[in-house]
Amino acid sequence: MGKKGFLSVVVASVLMSAFMWGFTQEARAIPAFSRSTQAPCALCHTGFPKLNAFGMMFKQNGYRMPGQEGKFLWEQPIPLSGQISFSYRYRKDNWNPEVVGLIGMPELPDRKSSALGMDGWELLAGGTVAPRVSFLGAIGGEVSGLAPDAGIDPATGMPDTATTEIETEAFVIQFNDLVSDARLNLRIGKDHIDNYFLSTPRRLTEAPYLIQIQPMLGPSLMPTSVGAELNGFLPVGFRYAAGVRNYGSAYDSKNNNEQRVGAVYVWANQDILGQTVSFIVSSDRAGDANVGADDQTLGYGASLDLSVWRINIIPGVFWYREGDRIRGGNRLEVVSGTLEAIYPILPTLLGTLRYDFNNWDIKNDPLNRDARQYVVSLAWYSYPNIRCVAEYSRLSTANLMPVGAPGGIMLMDTGAAESDLRQDKATLLVQVTF
């Protein structure tokens, strides 16, 4: 990032913080679950959207407080909530050398971009529909033409400002207490596989994790997908989930025989003296069955959630590999990891530092492919339901390029020799939950 660009971001950040600080008062508006339970947001959140241990238990207990069975839907106000985000983003891409003219790919010269965006909105409802039966529904979208990565109208080549995309982000029903006290629950529907500590929708930063990011042909287990899950927790601090999902949308079944069900996962975590250790194993299918290039994938990883003095430290590592048939015998193996530290500078100001890595190894291919990311972020909660974020991140890759939305990128092979990228991003974000 140039000096002028960086200084403008710093000045804007200071001015925004000063402006918002002038309007700080005692909190008056609280999100839906807090309203329905008459409990403060801090009971479940370190700072939204990140959950603490009690928040994890509340979610897995079907959005019920301990000891409660839940009520019929008509006996209570529906916990309806919403969220909207506004941002300023600056980005600078430096390719060395510039990558141009790749088959089937756009040119990738050095670029600078900046945009004001209405990044997205979300409406969410959740709670119980009957005793021991819970639900969660969320729809969201963005105003096309305002977001940084707005769609392009193919007829005009200009940003498409005429439509607003709406997506069902989640809709699940959970049957609670199949074994007493939420030791066994059944969750079905469209949902995110949520291992809490390295959960994409619960991270405090705008920059996504590189851990568990897999190639374009990779499995469906990271984005939201439809499936069924058994989950539960035990009084000894043990939480678990095991589920089955559809295969990833990129997988091509054979001769239109769309046998989609088969992706599986298991995660578990255990609290030990106030610290938490967590494991996850997942398997999916990738490739094209019509040309005999399909095979099973396997991913497995571990993470810790540590409290050291006032610092929350989250290290994690994840391994992923594809079968030999997908790439003609050149098996792909990926190891990725993260080290994140979250520090409460003030009760309402959280600072986050993070280092991520993602290393590819394609057998019989001498070309090195890897990615590194450094993130510095400040999240200020002027009210419990208003989050202001100022963030800077640097992503450095060798022979890989990031693709996708700001909050959920994936990495793709550029297909060119020695194509290094240095991507700098600065973000100012105001997120309001109501």
C-alpha cells in the first residue's frame, strides 16, 4: 500500500473512532437472543460474532438456557434479529511477474482498488418451536453495485445495480434431548459446520482464515451445505458433532446418476482446566466420475483455545489430501495453520493479531505453491450490538491466487511458473445488529 493510501486509511479510522466515541452511551438495544433470555450479550459473546464457552453451550442446547425445555412458538415472541454492514475497503495487488493471458482466466496485472460498500444484510430468527424442538433461520444478501465485488451485467459490462441477491444462509431444525440434558441432539437442514474456535462466521476479523481453505476442486464441508448432524455435550466439558452432507457442488457424478450424499465429518472438543482442545476429521469427494478422475478426499486437524493472562490464544493446524486419481496420479496434499491472539485492550476494544499459512504439495511437480497472511485488527463495541472494525492484512502467495468474496476466499493454482502475489488490504467496517 502506498504512503498516501495508508495515511488516508489511518486518518479515516481515527476520525470514525472519534465520531463514534462521542455517541457512546449506556446500551439500549440488544440482539434477539439477549432480548428473549433477558441476559446481556456478554454472557454468550467475547464480542459478537465470537462465542465464549457459555455461548457454545447455549447454541448446542438449542438456544435454550440450562434446565429449560423451551416453549411453543405461539407462547413467546419470535426472536427476530437483523444485521447490516457498511465498509470502506482499499486493496492493492502486486504480481511479480504480472500474470496475463492464462487460458480460461482473466488477466492479473498489478491493481489498486477502493470502494464504499453495503457489504451485506441478514435477517435471523431462532428459538424453540415446541418443547425440546429448536430452529434457526437466516437469509441474507447484498445490494449489487454497492458491494466491493459487485456482479457484472454481461449485456453492458457494467456493475449490475438493478437487483439484490438474496440467499438462504441457514435453516435448521434441532430435536433436543434425545438423551437427557442435550447429551444427544439431532440437527437437520442447511447450516455451517461449526467447530467454534476456528469458525468462519464467528471470527472477529474481516480477513478469512487460511486454515482449512482447500483448492477449487475441494470438498463441500467448508461453505454452508445441507445435511444431518448428531451433536451433544457432556457435563465433563466434552462437546461433539458427527454429520453427513451432500458432496461438493463441483463434484460431477457419473452419467447423471446424481448420488450426492456421502460427505461426512466429526468434530469434538474437551475443556481441560479452563483450556480447550479440539479435533476435526472430514471426508468428501472431488473430481469427475465421467472421466474416472474422482476420488475421496480426507481432511483432519486440531486446535487449542487457551487463556493466558488476559490473552486468548488460538493455534491450529489442518491437513488435507486428495486421492491419486483426481490429478492423474499427482496427489495434492495441503497443510494449513493459524496462530491467533485476541487481547481486550479495553472492555469494549478487542485487538487481534494473526498469522496464517497454507502450503500445497503436488506430487511430481517441482513448482512451489504456498500462502502467508498477517492480520492486525481492532474491533470496538461502541454499544454491545454495534461493532466498528479497523483492519490491515497482507497476503503473500507463490503460484496461488485468492478467489471469492472477502469473507470466504479460496485458493486456486495460477497455472503459471513463479507468479508471486503480494496483496495488501485495509478495511473500515461498521456492523450493526438489531
